[in-house]
Amino acid sequence: MPTSTFTHLKQLEAESIHIFREVVAECHKPVMLYSIGKDSSVLLHLARKAFYPSPLPFPLMHIDTTWKFREMIEFRTNIVAEHHLDLIVYTNPAGLEQEINPFIHGSSLHTEIMKTEALKQALNKYQFDAAFGGARRDEEASRAKERILSFRTTTHRWDPKNQRPELWNIFNTRVRPGESLRAFPLSNWTELDVWQYIFLEKIPIVPLYLAKERPIVERDGMLLMVDDHRFPLKPGESPQMRSVRFRTLGCYPLTGAIESTASTLSEVIQEMLVARTSERQGRLIDRDVVGSMEKKKQEGYF
Amino acid sequence: MTTPSDLISQDLATYLKSQEEKSLLRFITCGSVDDGKSTLIGRLLWDSKLILEDQLATLQADSKRIGTQGGDLDYALLVDGLQAEREQGITIDVAYRFFATDKRKFIVADTPGHEQYTRNMATGASTASLAIVMIDARKGVLIQTMRHSYLVSLLGITKIILAVNKMDLVDYSQDIFTAIQTTYEEFSQKLPFEEVVCIPVSALKGDNVFHRSPHTDWYHGPTIMGHLETVDILSNARQQPFRMPVQWVNRPNLDFRGFSGTIASGTVQPGDKLVAPSSGRTSTVARIVTFDGDVDSAETGQSITLILEDEIDVSRGELLSTVQARPTTADQFEATIIWMHDNALLPGRKYLLKAGTRTIPAQVSELKYKVNVNTLEHLATKTLKLNEIGICNVSLDQPISFDPYRENRQTGSFILIDHYTNATIAAGIIDFALRRADNIHWQSVEIHKEARATMKGQKPFILWFTGLSGAGKSTVANMVDKKLHSLGRHTYLLDGDNVRHGLNRDLGFTDADRVENIRRVAETAKLMVDAGLIVLVSFISPFRSEREMARMLVEQGEFLEVFIDTPLEICEQRDVKGLYKKARAGQLKNFTGIDSPYERPDDAEITIEGATQTAEEATLTIVKTLEAQGLIPTS
């Protein structure tokens, strides 16, 4: 018998495609949450593979906090145009009105209002019964035990004690009106898998992942990029041009850069494998309390 | 063994090339509470250098705060995820962990060892191709070891690593190791394992996990990682006949009609002849389409889109198969069921069965026995509770195509879903088809429902009255019956008390008997609808599932639920039959509303406020609704 050419990345790809098709075949109104980051780029690529040659049978939705990096928005615009995607952009109107500002109100309130609350509003508004997301089990301890299809109550809460068992590749997609599913096709991918797949499949990603000279202010040990005029400089602070890249993308005031000279994809992979710092470290939201992601998830954060 | 980081700093191109050849192994670890499963996995993560710097910082802090190793690194904390579990010091669910070497990527299902968590182990084992069974060298082979081995064999795992752990605590004694090995091999001969490899280890110290131990020079077998990296994992499914459950019909335009799915077993090439077993129609594979272009062949596990040469009727749920070895198609089979929910199995109750991409109503028609997972004894039983395993006959509303689980894990497995809560309540593996099904064919009748209904000049349907005893169901149902009769409708009233005197007089009031009671009444009502009648059913019918089951027996629009919503206090005050008094006095057991639950309908077509509406008003409301829905002519 010939040896199998079915490598681990091909297998992960096939399993993700299976999940996409299963949810689309059984749910009434799915949506894909598109965050513009590298995981979203992989997710989108897999979705296009799953339904080829048909167009994507669901829209993409971006929860825009208005504080994303400018290059992310530019990238989003290009991708949507290139693949003729149906994109919904949603911002919490109450948050806009209150002028929620992560610099003034802090990361936790900003995340609560502009992300968690905004996402709930958008899901209610459009009545989606399934939402694809790019979360992976290797990202954080509480995610290791989450299902591929994660059930949410009518108030979008996650109950870790009441999860549906998932056996073989048989998925139970049934929900009652008002309830919904979060589907995570990348559950079994690791950060390394994602990077290798991007490399092998030549998937476009936001240039912020590659090192470049950028205007940086160092605060509390974090390297923050001064992306626009809303960045309030404290006395004595002035942006320095430093060669940095981002391991994770989100709202620019909450996302730390790392110093790096890796300006190509293979250099990034090389640096990542040698450096070894797990990727959520660049995000502020996990720092507050032990178990903070678990709490946020129960409240409805993705 | 080279770790990724050695290679990558030397030669990135070679490294990335090697990534394209890496395979994937899924395995499960099982053992009792303190056997050290989490420590072993933590050690594998640690030694494969996948512990990242900030995780290490967290681990150091956590080890000091809540560790069980006196401030030393507690590897188990890397694995025990949710906060509640960490604080209890135990794992309570299935957690998936990932690590990789240059040869393979590994996905580990970490499952707990307590007796009550059979469910989690079955879940983890369902996708694994190897199991590591952990034994504490000080304790030897325990009842739990037997249970874990039985469960992984039941789920179809044939490759076992017996990890005899904590060797450091028995001075790396060869005698102790050999004794355990002999006991286990004797026991496991009864189970259909292909390969059992026994390894002496200390997960805590790292002996024979990643690195060969200097303390066990008497041992010449592989280390855990050495075996994991080299064990043959080319799936047996590849050599099985071709099967692909159709997930989605891909129709971007009129010229393209593809069948998308994941290959469950075998391989496929253009020119292969396939059958759609539900119709028996055959066709030939014209193209295998993927996003990356058409391919010449595809194998087990790949997600593809097939285009056939002929226009044959194929929809989601069809199990496309090679014509050379067709699957079984039947509506009854024997299965082994693992019950996974707090609400026990009720034979006769309709559940949804999902097998492959097909979901259909099904029931356990006969529960033969349950298995004591510690002794493998067969025990008589009427129900299955959480974590119990039973052998039973399953009958389905429509035939499905499948293979026995021992031949094909993908096409021989199913889950059961509760209709009402949508919870996944059981996992099942198909043992074999019951041939009886093939021999009893439905009588083909030429005078059908429409013909009979047309002769009566009416639309047949069921009015299902539900509510507490004394709510006024029978009073209202009687009055509606008279009203419809006076309007020239052909009706029949099935009343709870009357049916219990005849058709159902063998049934009592336990939950199981209540389910059977309603099943018979619903089936009777269905036959009457088929005869063209308007059927009024007046039963307490306390469970949502049975009302849903009755609804599903007839076509959409033929079932109207009428909820007589009278508060318990008022029913009890009325107490026409003196039953509440008896129930309160403890003379009547399992009385609905007192010591047996009543599940209120959430979406009844008609709700009558029994406390405020008179029977006449209720009748008017019901008749008006029937008119508005076009079920009876407007008077």
C-alpha cells in the first residue's frame, strides 16, 4: 500500500471544511465573524474551499470598535472587493454615542461595550442562529475544553457545565428560536499550524504581522503603536520609530507589538519558533484576573 | 529526536518541507484520579518544548499557589483548564491538547477517570486511534483499568499503551512492572486489541516519556514518545469500501451539480461506479472537484465534491457507496448505547437519531440488557441512566444506510438527540441490522387519506387537549366535539379515562408507562386521521416529548395543541374525582402536578385560560381558530 499523502495540515483542513458544510446544511441563518486577523484569514480561506465553486452561502460580519488599526480596515476593504464578499459592519451605537475610548475608559469597559455587547446586539438584530469564529483550543486554558459547536442561550451565555458531548464527526446543530451556536472550525489548529498553512497556501494577511519601522510608545512594558491622532501622549512621551510586528491584532490601544526584524513570512515563523511567547500575551484583556477569559466567555465574549 | 527549534534555526527551508510530510495522531489518556494522566500530558508538552515563556511564568506562579508538588513545577496545571476544576484539583471534562514533533502532530483527549464520567471517555475515544491506559505502579491493575480498557475497545480503539506510572515510587522494580504487565495481558486478551505495549514510566520525573530512563536498564522497549511517533496509524478505514455521506448539494448554477462530503472510508477515482442506496440508483464518478482543482483520486478523511455522470436523485443524508460492496439499508438494528444524560432512556419514546448526515426519528424498541462496565456482566433493566451502557434494538421511522461499527467507525455510529431540549443524550454504535425489517413491507393502499377525507368533505386533523387533571379538558373537548358534530363534521373523541379502561389497561402511571400510553393513543389518532376523521384527544399528556412525538406522526398543519391552562390550586379546589385529595394523602403515587411533573407547552396553537374562561367561551375560541386556519368551513 502506498504511504498516505494526507498530511496533518490536509487533515485539519478537511475537518474544518466538514464543520463548515455541516453547519451551513443544518442551520437557518449562519454568519462568519470576521476579525481581519490571521485566524480570520485562514477561516475565510477554508470557507471558500468548503463551498467552491459556489459563492460563500453566508455573510461575513465585523464588529468594528472604531479603534482597529487603519491597515486592518484597508485590508478588509480589499479582501471584500477581491472575493465579492457580503460584509456586515456593526458598531454598538450606544458606545459610539457615549464616545467609549479605551484610553479613557480602560480595556475592560471598552471590550464589554464595543465587543461583547456589540456582538450580542448584532446577533439579535440579524437573528443569526450560527456564528463561525476563529477561536482555537490551544489559545487559552478554558478554550481547551470548549466544543467545536458551542451552544449559547437566548442571552448568548456559555455554560461550561452544560456542553453537548461531541463524538466522531457527528454534530448536533439543533437550537430553539433565539438560541444560537458558535462554530469553531479551527478548534484543533495550533498557532503553528495556522502560520504553516498561511505559508503553504499563500494566504494574504494584514501587513502588521510583518516587521516594519512603526511609531511606538512604550507604556507599562507594552509597545503601543501610535496609529492615529486619538493616541493621547503623556508628558515626556514621544513616538519612536522602532522595528516591530504584531503577533495578534485587535484594537490598537490594547494591542502590544514585539520588537522584531522579521519582515517576511518565513522569518516570522522562524522567529516565532525560536522566541516562544504565546500569542495572547500581546492582548491586554487576559491580564486582569486568573480565569478572565472564562468569565468573559460566560458573559458572551466570543 | 529533534525538536522544531533545533531544525528551524539551522535550515528553515528543510524545516518547512518536513512540515508537509507530518502526519496526525489522535490519542486518549485514561486512568484513575491520581494515576497522573494530566502530569503525563503536561510532561509531553514540556518535553516537546511547546510550553511557551508566558505559560511557564503562569505555571510557576500557579504551582506555588495551588500546586500539589510542594512548590515544584506541577505539570498537571498546564492541562487542567477551567478555573473551577483547577481549584478542585481534578479534571471534570474532556480537554484537548496539542503538541508536535518533527514527525507527527498529536491531539490528546484528556479524560477523567471517575466512574461517573464514562460519557467523557467515550467522547474522547470516539476520534482516537490509540489509548494510553495509566496504571499506578503501587496499585497495579484496578477495576477502573478494566473499565477503561473495555470502553476504549467498545469505541473501536485497537492500539494500547499500558503506561505503568510512578515507577520512581517503587524503586523502578522490574518485578513489579512484569507482574502488572502479565495481569493486564491476561485480562486484555478478552478484548479485541491488536497491539498492547507496556512501558515503565515516571511522568513526574520524565522516565521513558520522551527520554530513555537511566533507571530501567532492564527495559528494552520504546519510550512513550518513541512509540507514539512510530506506531502505524494509516487508518483501517482506507481499506474499507468507499463511503461518503452527502453533506451538501453544491449547485452554483444549472450546469454544476456536485455532492459535497467527507470520505468516511475507502478511496475514490473518476470512473468508479457508485450507488445511492436509498433509491438503488447507480452512476459513475465524472469528476472529483476541489478548490485547488480537480483531482485524480481522493482518500478517507478528505473533504471533496463529486460530480456524477448521470442525473440521479441524491440529497443530503445519502450515503454514496461503491457498488461493489454496498452498505446495509434497514429501519431496525441492534446497537450498543452509551447513555449521556441525566434524564434516563425511556424505551418507546421518540428521539432524533443522527447518523452521518442524516437525522430521523427513532426509538429504542427493546432494551435487552445493560453491561456492568466493571465486570462486563449482563444485567436486566428497563431503562438506562447517565453513564450506563445497554444493548438494544432501535427502530427508525425510515430506513438508513450503515455498516456495522466494528467494520466502519464512521458509518456505524450515531447520536441520539432529545426532541425538546435538543441535548445530545446518547451515543450509539451499530452492531448489526435486524433483518425482520426487510420482510415486513407496508401494504400499498390505493384508497388513501385524501380520498377518504374528500368523501367526508373535510380536512382531517388532531385537536390535542393537554392540561392538569381537573383543568377542564374533557368538558371542553366534549363541547367542541358536539359543536363540530352539529356543523356536519365527522369526529371522534379519545378520552384518557376511557382509553385506560380498554386499549391501555395494562399500563400504570410510571414515567415509562405514561410514555407508552401516549404513544398508543397518538398512533390510534394517526390511523383515525388517515381514515379522514377529525380526532379530539383529551389526555393530561404531561411530557413535551410525547406531545412532540404525536405531532410528528401526522403531517404539518394536521396537529393542533390545545393547552387548557388552569392553575394547580384551582384544579385541586375543584377535585371532581377526589384524586388530588388521595394524592395529597399519599394514597395515589405519580400524580401529575403533585409528585409527577407537568411540562407546560411553550408554543401551543391554542391556549385556554381555564381559570377565567367558561367552557362555552373556550369552545367558541377553538372553533373560531379552526375556521381561521381553514380547517373547517366558516359558519
